[in-house]
Amino acid sequence: MSKARGLAYSGHNDGGLSINEDVFENNLTIDANMNGSLSGPVTIPNVTVNGTLNVMSELNVTTDLEIGTNGTLNVIG
């Protein structure tokens, strides 16, 4: 349902709450020198990580997962 550009919604005034949907229609790319986080379980068609992506719980990639030479993917929990 969500698009990569709408990945996270800061639902709190101080930005301390980040919300993402559980199914993405589009791909997710974390560019070099960027950090991202997702709360799972979450399903995304294609994920490319050239920076750092932290996933809490479960990440389901339905097509292709690419981690660049300097990319980091951390799955916590």
C-alpha cells in the first residue's frame, strides 16, 4: 500500500514515533551515507541497501535483496 517515498511517517511532534505499513507496493533503496529503519514484519518487492538499514523483527523481500559493498543490513529480534 505504501510507496518508498512514504516509507515512514513521523506521527509524533518530536519525531520520536516512526510508522511504516506492513506491505510496500514499490521498492526500497537506502542510498549511501543514509540510515533507515523499519518495524516488521514488513514485505517489500525489492530492497537495495547501500547505506544502513535496521529492521526490527522480520523483513520479507519477494523478489531481490541487494546489499552494496558498503551497505549494512541489521535485523533485530
